[in-house]
Amino acid sequence: MRVNFWAIGRRTVQVAVLLLLASPVLGWRGFQGNLGSASLSGILLSDPLAALQVLLLTGALAFPLLAGSASVLAVYGVLGGRSFCGWVCPVGLLTDLSERLPGRRNRPRWRLGWKGGVLALTLLLSLLLGLPVFETLSPIGIAGRALSFGPGAEVILLALIVASELLLVRRLWCRSLCPLGGFYALIGRFSPLKVAYRRERCIHCGRCREVCFVPEVLAPPLEEGATRVKSGECSRCGACIGTCPVAALTLSFSKP
């Protein structure tokens, strides 16, 4: 039986992130905060989109926030922006698990292109309303506040997002609506780490498309002769690599 090390590795990282987020409750104080802004053993880390919203609101960034967001941005700039979605984000883990529901794969997908518009609207509303809109309404932020301070009315929004993911459209939030995904997709276009395609090995079985949650990104290599997946939407999750029976897909560094 073939072992999918990509799937095992990714699930291990996702569970480790959940444990890290829960570590203050579990008694370890080396991590404080959430995925928007956190301190890890005294090192400040910040979501670049959150920092951008603060910059729009205040016109300036304190050096610790600037350094923390720049370091995170540098990591995802190398690894591929949406690697956050594939390896770190708890919503990604939830939608991965929901794929096991009966009939899930027969449900429709919505188009990819809306996240950029949602990102622009989020930044505009942050500027107009004077508050970090995405941090206020994101599923991660809502869940974190519910755990820390108890559930409020905003949990209804979280329930609606989860219900839509589980019952209506496949990966609606992740594919079409999440502004953080849109932000990281922009970053991912310039990442040197990409999925490479070796046409001479491909047997055109279609398994890679079946497991990819953005199968559109595989069209240029499979249909148009490209040698790499260049789309910023690729999360570098490794699902396509792990399922390919002939190793036609690999992850490697190249020029952005």
C-alpha cells in the first residue's frame, strides 16, 4: 500500500498549529495570541493583512508590528502565500475533513475570482469604518474570541460560514470569499517554490485534479504545455503530488 507522506505531513502540521493555538489553555505560556497577531517565545509575529489594515487606520506601524508582519510575509513569499491556507489555517483543516462527507464531491464549486474584490472591499471598509474588518469578521478571529471571552452574537456568522462549507458549496469561503486567501494568492504569484510538471511521465489519469481544491491551476501544465503551476492560488498542499502514481508532479524552487 502506497503511503501518502504529503497528506500525513500536512495533517501533522495542521494539528500542531491547533495545539499551538490552544497552548495557553493547556498550560504552556510560550505562545500568546492568535493567527492575526501572536508572541512565540517572545518573538512577535503578525498577519501581514492585519498589519496593512492597521496601517490604513493609523497611517503608521510600530516597529515590532512592522518586523513581525515582514518576517511572516517573507516566509510565505518564499513558500507560496496560500501555503498558509493549505498547511496552517484551521478553516482549511475543517474543509479538508468535510470532504469526507457523503456526496460532498458532487457539490458545485464557485469561481475563484471573487477573493480579490472581497479583499479590496475589506480594505476600503477598514478605512471607512475605522476598524480592522477582516480581523472582526474572519472565522479564525471569531473562534479565537469565543474561546477567550465566550461566544457572542458573531458566532452566528461563524455558524453560517461553517454550514455553507459543509452543506452547500465546496470550499465556498476558501475558494471564493476569504480576503486573506486573496491577499496570499497575490503573494504566491512571486514565490520561487512551485509545483513542477514532467509531461513525459504523466499518464493523464486525472487523479491530481480530483484531489486539488483549486483544480483550475493544473490546467496550464496538463493542457497547455506549461512546466510549472504558476498560479498564486496553489496552496503547495502537496495533494496532487502525493496522489500521482508516476511522480509526474514535484515541488521545487525556480525563478518566480
